[in-house]
Amino acid sequence: MNETTKELLKIISDFDGEFKGAYNIREDGQCAARESTENIKIESKKDAPGLVIHIKPHTKGEKVYIPACVTKSGVDDLVYNDFYVGEGADVTIVAGCGVHTTGVEEARHNGIHRFILEKDSKVLYQEKHIGTGKQEGIRRIDPVTDVELGENSKLTMDTVQLSGVDYTTRTTRGVLGEGAKLIIKERIMTDGKEQAKTDFYVELKGENSGVDLMSRSVARDESYQEYHSVIKGMNVCTGHSECDAILVGNGKVSASPQLDAEHPDAALIHEAAIGKIAGEQILKLRTLGLTEEEAEQKIISGFLK
């Protein structure tokens, strides 16, 4: 691994020189390091760039790391990763991507992840995205996540993108079986002229399935964000979508939630709020000795936790 990869790994996956558990480190489109465990097997795909990860049934408390780093301009990385999670397993998957520019050419990573969870399995999926480098090259990350949740399985997605990515389109699609649960917590901050688009589409097919989508974002300077979600209730189910955004400077946000109830016992709710930081919040913190800029940053940090 080169030094830029090591620095990016610290940010996106708390890398301290080694990973404890199964891992695959991707650097500029190639595998830089890989390790499987007795219960988690990582193999290269045979028909496309990427990985096939098999997690044995009833595996408990283990982690698998799959970070990807683009460390120079002119790299357009595309990867397909498939996760097969066995019945009754309960694991954590730590992903994430860092993109670093060194010149005027674009640096891009597009990770297409597919999760197939068997009956009664649970996964916590943690993903951080960041862009670094002071060169003119555009930094772009376009993740796609496809989810198939089996009976009484649960996937919790905790995703963060807080700086440096010029353009991103984040696509998540899910199909939920009986009793399955999908929880997504998304946090995004854009500044300068950055653009970020989020697109959720979830089908609640199984009886008593449920989804909870929570998106919090901050659009600063001249940046632009777009949020679109579709929850389709096709059985007795529960669906909740919440989109909250803070505008700073000339930032702009467009939110388009959609709820489709195709069953009389589908209970679907959406909440949305877009606006600037309240003046009384700033004033209260300034009375404690903070400058206006410090007060604003403190409010934003708390909002994005």
C-alpha cells in the first residue's frame, strides 16, 4: 500500500496498521491486501471486477473490512461486491471509499454492492466517503447498494460523507421479505460547488416488514443536494422516511419523498424539514463565549452525529 492509501484508510475505516478480521483493501483498482477467516471467505469475482464474500450461518461478532482507495487522478474504478450472509449470522461490515486527486484528471470510484441476507441474520454496514487532494481534478464517488432481505433478517446501514467529494450519486434499492427490517442513517455535508444526490427505492413485500430511512444533510456555500425516496408498501408493513437539511450560505436542497401504499394495512409516514440554523441557537452559544463561526460549526457537528 502507498502512503496515500494508508492515510485514507485511517479516515474511512479507522485503520491503525492492521485489520482484525477478514479484509480486502482495494487500491487504484487492484487488490492491495486480503485475508479471510474461518467463518468469512473473500474471493475474487470471476465475471467482473470485485468480490464475493460468504459469511457462514450463525457467525457472531465478527467484522469484515472492504475499503477502496483511489490515490491519483486518471483512475476510474468500478467494482462489484456480493455479500451472502448465512442464516442466523450477526456481523459488521466496514466499507468506505477515499478518493484523492493529484492532477487535472478526474478520480472516481463506483462501488456496486449486493447484500443477500438469509433468515434471522443481522448486519451492521458502516460506510464513510471522503475526497482529498488540492489539485483541480474532480473527485467522484457513486455507490450503488442492492438489498435482498430474507425472513426476519435485519440490515442497518450507517453511511457518512462529510467533505471533499465533488459529485456523488448514492443509489439504494431494497426488497424486504416477511418480518425483515431495513434501517438507513445517512449523513451528508457539501460545500463549495459540490453536488450530492440520494435515491432510495424500497419494496416492502413481506408481511410485517419495515423500513426506516433517516437522512440528515448540510448544504454550504454554493453546493446542491437532491433527495428522492420511494417506499412501496405491498403488504402489512411499516415505512418511515425522514429528511432534514440545513442550508448555510447559498446552499440548495431539493427533497422529493414518495409513499406508495398498495395494501390497506401498509402504514407509511414521511417527515421533512429544510431551513437555515435558527438565530436563537447561534445567540445562545455566543453567550457562552463562542464566535458565530464556532457556534455554527458546533450546531452542524451535533446535527450530523
